[in-house]
Amino acid sequence: MKQSRSKPVFPGAAAIAIASAMWVPIVNAAPTLFVQSDYSTDTGVFAPTTTTSTDTARTSTSQLDSGNFAAASADASVGSVGIGMATTVPDGATHVSASAAAQITDDWLPCPTCLTTVNLAPVTVNLHFDGTLGAAWLAANAISGEFAEFRGSFDIAGVALDFAWNGTQLAGTFCNGSPTVCVPITFAATTLADGSLAFDENLSFSAALFAPHFTTELALGAGWDPSDQPSTLAFQHTLRFDVVSNDPGLVWVSDAGQMSATVGAVPELGTAPLLGAGLLLLARLARSARRRE
């Protein structure tokens, strides 16, 4: 299957805010939210798009019926983005085009009401990702002329995870440290009875801080143009993260009001005991490599 010419649109490249180490108290603003969806057929039918929006959450849905839609959602209050698409090629059409994208950019500051010294201890990030990809996305099932793309990313304080579907697997790179060291990553998948692929991953890694504030950016997007066969992609609100402060006396708060946990109060994302410097992530990669042998 070729790469998509109809790419999900994001408002710009990831930007990590690294500023002066001198903390000037700043009032938390609002997170930057972006969602987009569209669905159309070669017969000129365009699905109506509906949107909802609050200060911390936004959705976009373009839907003809339950089997033909594209949807995107972003909820900064819990650090979560999701997308979903389905195509059955409605009566009278020979192919459809669909895309969905969601992104959150959020700034984090020390708790404004907490009287504490900011010592810039590293933070630990727990990242969860799960969903299903229909069998039509496999290159082996592609029809000539189809173009598809599915990708995601997460950035925090110079640490970056980027991944994309390549027709056979969901893979990318994890980059951490200074100087930057990048390692390949492949998300493990389980093949279901209908041939679709199910993903369910929990990653934990450490991010060093260089200023008394940091930025997180979370994004997920997919596009298919044209789709000539039934297909599904179900990753609604399934790329999400939380932050753990490794300073027991310091709580980080995002623009959206998401608060960090502290050491000894790890959020319940189903992770194993946390290790610093990305060791848990690397251990998971080693397990994935053994499964492929």
C-alpha cells in the first residue's frame, strides 16, 4: 500500500519550549487544541461535519452513517487524543476519501499555589496507546491506487516518540537525552479473528528538564484517499499520557489543569514499576525483539 497523498493536517511541527532557567511566575493560559475530520465520495457526497468545543476539549465528526465516517477528539484535561474512521463505500460510489487528525499542545508550570523550590528533577511520563486497525490497511490486502497513512507522536522537553503505519507494522523512533540518542520502536500487534490488528501498549520513560516549565505535544492522524474497500480504524481517545513528578514536594500543572502525580503515587496505567532514563521503554523494546525472533 502506498503512502497517502491525503495526509492528516496538523497546525505545525512539534515545538518544545526551552526557556531561561530563571523562573518568572506565569499564569496558566489555555491549551492549544486542533481537531479535523472529513469524509467524501467520488459521487460528490460530503458528510456533514459537526464540532464541539470547550476550553480543554474539542471534537470533530464527519458522518454519513455508522459505517461511513471520520472523527477526531482531543481532551487536554486528561492528556488524550483519538481518531476513528470507517468506510463501507456507500451505494453508487466506487471509492471514498476520509481523514482525521487531533493534536494537543500544552504548557506545564509548577503549581501556582504550592510554595516550593523548583529543583528541575526529571519527570517520568506514562504513555498508553491502544486500538484496532482493520485488515484492509495491510499492504497484502491493498487495491491498486489506494493511498493510506496513519501516524502519531508525543514530545516533551526534548524527548520525542514518532511512529507511523508502513503497511505491515506500526513503527518509529524514540529519541531521548543530550546528546540525542534515538532507538527504533515497533508496536506489538495481535491479529484478531477478522484479520484486523489490535494494539495495546504502555510505555514509561524519563525526561530531563532544563527550565521551570515545559511543553507537551500529543498528536494522532490518519487519512485514506481513495478507499475502494471496507475499512476501519478505531483509536478513539487511546493515545494518552500522564506525568509523574520525581520531586515529592513539586506538582506540575498544565494549561488545561492536568496535574502531575508524585513519586509513590504512580497513576494507574497498567505499567510495571517505573525506571529512570527510559530503561522501561528499552526493556519493552527488547521483549518485542525477542517475540519477532
